[in-house]
Amino acid sequence: MIHVQGLVKSFGALRAVNDVSFEIERGMTFGLLGPNGAGKSTTINMIVGVLAPDAGSINIDGASSRIEARRCIGVSPQSIALYPEFTGLENLRFFASLYGFKGKLLARRVDWALEFSGLADRARDRVSEYSGGMQRRLNLAVALIHEPRILLLDEPTVGVDPQSRNHLFECIEQLRAEGLTIIYTTHYMEEAQRLCDLVAIMDNGRVLDMDTVDGLIQSHGGASVIQVDLEHPPPPGANLPGTIDGATLRIETDDPVAQINSLHDQNIAFKTLELHNPNLETVFLTLTGRRLRDE
Amino acid sequence: MNNILTMAKKDLLLLWRDKFGVFWILLFPLMFALFFGSIFGGGNGGGSSGMDVAFVDLDNTEHSRRFITLLGEKDAIDLEQPPEGAPWTVETAKEAVLSGDAVAYVVLPEGFGGAGGMAMFTGNTPEVEVGVDPSRTAEKGFLEGLLMEASFRRLQDSFADPVSMRPDIAQMKQDVLADQDMGDQWRSTLMTFFDSLDTFAGMADEAIQTEEESGGDASEAPDMSPIKIRHEDVVKRSSGPLNAYEISFPQAIIWGIIGAAAGLAMMLVQEKTRGTWVRLRLGPHTTAQILASKGLSCFAACIITIVLLLFVGHLVLGVRVGSWIGLAMAVASSAACFTGLMMIFATLGKTEQAVAGWAWGGMMPMAMLGGGMVPLMMMPSWMQTMSNISPVKWAVYSMEGAIWRGFTLEKMLLPCFILLAIGLAGFLFGVVVLSRREG
């Protein structure tokens, strides 16, 4: 559905996007994961046609023109792209009318958007009076007002309280279930892990690797780590897996459940046991030598 | 085209919801017009001022002075004072009309006061010369009417005081007898009339004395008015401003459209800083169409501003419109000019503060130089020449041309063409620069 090949974009001496390629199938949720400044938003802006790439090509569902491509894409930008002087209703009406909706069809789409965002009872309040979470939900609803086939979500949860974040996740999962193709950029690995079918790890304008979440973890996450705080330091020469440092035992394993069962079978008493499974954070650390949220 | 209209409508609604913006676009200009209008006009409340008339009194008698005083007491006439205190001569009075200091001049010839205003009975009717610009037909007729009214008033005064009329009657009888050119029959008729008049005056004298001796009121004489005057409203035409608001409103309009253009330039940048620009660009239209909508909203905002201010000026404060077609040309070309300027200023900064600084900082000197603060007509000639470089001058000039300068449509073309050229150049510059920035 979306085919991106060899995208390059520079701003002066800075190469913001460097030879980025990927392909997204219909109905897939594709995650672009990377720290701030990795080149995610620039890539998104080139896909929607706001920025012209220096090199490379983009094909969106076979659209023959930029305007035709835009009609099938809905974008929820990173910033709240709404008119705070307008009410929620006025914002929805305005953006819907840009796509040619009018009359009953317009009213039906606006009603749907208000219902979807849970703002029906605040529709006639000015956006400036909304909470951050409500503004985010309306931002998403405006992106969907013209019934796009592709939805681009650029860091949709930045600055959102946990309750609104959960509401947003539920909305996105609903859209995903309805078969919408979604491109999701984030620097929160748990979001990518929860929502995305396919994840591309980006840093310094490059895609470092791209796979399913499990595939990436398997390739770059390494083993799980079990850290056990023992009741008594083991006697010298005891046959324990892993490495021992005083009363702390550390085991790296691909099968943590089997290891824990083995410790139990050996009657090893411990105060605490911690299990660290590899995740996208670990993947990013392995690929770049840095943590995702260092930036 | 629909999207251009939708986006322009949205911008106008946003502008209207910005209370601070509305103050600068409508309320401040209105306050400006009222304040400076009342200063320039001495607070005449917008009512018409009197017609300045220079009276040349060659007769210089009590009757002629009384005649001038009678006219001067009328609201419709202001007695123009002669320069340096010397009495008016025909030459200086003519010069006053030519230079626009007076609307008209009136010459009262020698012998004007003879026969107490009844010289018409002796065939020696004084000939009053009235000098008015030929284009001022209304003033000419109005002034003639006032002169006739005052003449009859003088006659009425004579009949109201018959005793004082008797020496004049004796003088007129002598003049009639001395006139060799007069036919015998006409002389006989007039002598009979004057004898009857003298008899009437004598009887009136006796009646007054009798009334006074019996303790009655001698002033209760019957109304002897020779004619009745019916007053007609006369709309004055002039080549100068009728009232000070005709000067202050074009200036105020400039401040209104500067406010509108600055507000929309800031709004364009605001779209970018708040992210709605990206959303607009993602819509099914081109960047050029978005910029066209910005131009259209600025043009419409300027038109609305001008029309609303002129509406108040015309209906409430008596600002006339000399030429409605000329005014439409001035309004449209001024709005186009400031739309172009808006586009230029929108390219000069990347933040609202920067654009606001450029817009107000750029347009303020233009307004100062172009007659937005000091009226063009009050500027020294060197400054009037310099003001040609300011678009504000051409906007003010075109509006004044349509309001009170009496420009023909042909004469309106130059300022309107200059304004349109600036507007078009500015708009194209803005579109090219902004489009390039968008890649």
C-alpha cells in the first residue's frame, strides 16, 4: 500500500533522512521508533507531501498525484493542529468541508468524529478550554474526518495524561481492528510494542533495522536476565548457573522459566528475584549503544 | 475555488474572534476619525459650516452695512474677513475666490443703499455683482436666494417704520422729477404712488402718536412683509472638504486596513507555529490555493473595514461621497494594495512577534509619510512630493478624490493603478517566497 524507496532529505549540512526504504501492507500498523531528531517526522512529512525529498520515491496506494494521495491520508501531527478560537464542532466542520463534505454527509461525519473522540458533550466549547488530552483526541478525530485509508500518527501521546493516553490507545486499536493502515511514530517503546505489527528503528536519519517486535527482540534483544538476591551466600564450589557476586546471582538465559524452575528444584532460598526480558529499549541500546530516552 | 472560499471565511472568522484585533481594525480607527475630525473641525458635530462670502461694500452707507450684517447673521453665510484688515476690493475678493479662501464674493455698488431699498420704484435698481466658480451652481443659486431675501427684509424694515421712510420718499420724488429719460405717463404714475405712500407714512405717524397718547402699544402695527420666504434645503457642492471628518475618515480607514493586513500577516505565521498550516497543506488543494485564500481573506477584511468605517462616517458624521464609482475603485485598489503588503510582511518573519514587528514597523512610517497622521493637504509641498513613495498616500489620495476632491474617473485611474501595481507585486512576491520556503 505504501512503498518508500531510498528517501533522502537534508537541511543545509544536516542529513535528516538518509536512504530510508520500507513497505507497508494494507491494514498494517507500522511503527517508526526512534529518539527525538531521528528523522521520523521528516520521513512522515515527505510521505504526506509537505516536504519534497531530495532523492527517493514514495508510492501511496497507486495515487497518481500528490492531491489524490493526500485524500487517502489522514494526519495527526505532533503538535495540536487545531484552531483554539473555534469550538470542537467548528474545527471538525471546517476540516471536513475542505474535503468536500457538506449537508447531511458533513453532519454525519462530524457526529461520528465527536462520538469517536468522546467530545460530543463538549462540542460547542472552544478548543482553548479543552484539556491536553481532549485536544489530542480532537486532533486525532480531525485526521479521520474525511475517512482516510491511511492514518499517520506523529507522536500522538506526547504530553498526554495516563487516562487520555489509554483512551487514545483504545481509539487506535479500534481503528486497527477496522483495518485502517496506520503509521505510528513514537519514542515510547511500550507504545510501539503494544500497537505495531512492524517496527522500524530509526536513528540519525537511518533505518537501523525493521521487523516485527518479536523479530527485532530476537535479533537484537539478547537473552533474558534473572537477578536473584540469595538468603545465604552459596558455599564455595556450589554448582549454580550464571555468575555470583556476594549474595547476588545473575543468570542470562533464553528460557527464564526453565531456569527459575531449576533454582526452585535445587531448594535455593532467595529474598528477591527479578526477571528482565529483552524489549525494544534493549534492541535500541544494542543497535545504537544509547538508550532511547537519553535525548 | 470552494476551498479558497472556505479557508478565507475561516480566516475572517478568526480575525473577528480576536477582540484585540477588532479593536485595532475598527474601534481604534473610529476613535481616530472622531478625535481628529473634532480637532480639525472645531467640533461642529458634522453639521455643515457656513459659506464663506467676501462682501465688497462700494456703497459704504448705513443701509449697505445693515444689509451685510443681515446676511452675516445667517448660519448659511460666514463673512470672510479681508486680509490685513483692509476692506475688500473687487480684486482682492476675486483672488479670495480663486484661491479657495472664499466660496463667493458679492459687490454692493455705490448707491445701493439709496431710497431705503425702494430704488426699484425709481428705475435705479442697484446691480449686485456675485462672483462664484461656474461649477458651483448650487452655491450660486443659494447665495442669490439669500441676497433676495435680505433685500426684501430691508424693504420690510422700511414699511415697518413708515415715519423713517418719509425722507426717502421725498428723495425719490426729486429723483423721478429730475429724470429726463422717464416718460411723462410713468413719471405721473410714480408721483401718484409716492404721494399715496407719503400720505400713508403721515397717517401712520399720527396713528402711532395717538396710540402713545392713549397709552396703547405703538409697535402693534400690521405685518407689512412684502413676500414670504420658503426655505429649501440646499445641498452644497464644493471642491474642498465639507467637514473635517471628510479629512479624518480616509486617514482612519488607513489605520483600519493596516490593522487588518498586520493581523492577517500574523495569522499566516501563526498557522505555521501552531501546526494548522501543515494540516491545511495536507488538504486536497495546492499551496498556491492556500495562499490565494490568505490574499482573499485580507482583501475581504480590508473591504469590510473600509465599508463599515465609511458607513459610520457617511450616515452619522455627514461624510459625503462625491463619486460612488470612484469610491468603489479607491476601496478595491486600496484593499488590493494592502493585501500585497500583507503578503510581503508575512514573509519577513518566522514568528508572530517578528511579523508583527515588521508589519507595524514597516507600515507606520508609510502612514506617517503618506498622510495617515498629518493630512496630505496640510503637509508642506516638499513632504507632499516625498509622500509619493508611500502606498498610504495613494490610498488616502484616492479616497479623498472620491469623497471631496471631486476627481473624475479619469483622474482616479492614476492612484488606483499605483495601488493595484503595488498590491499585485507584493502578492506575487509573497507567493513566490512562501512557496519556495515550502519546497
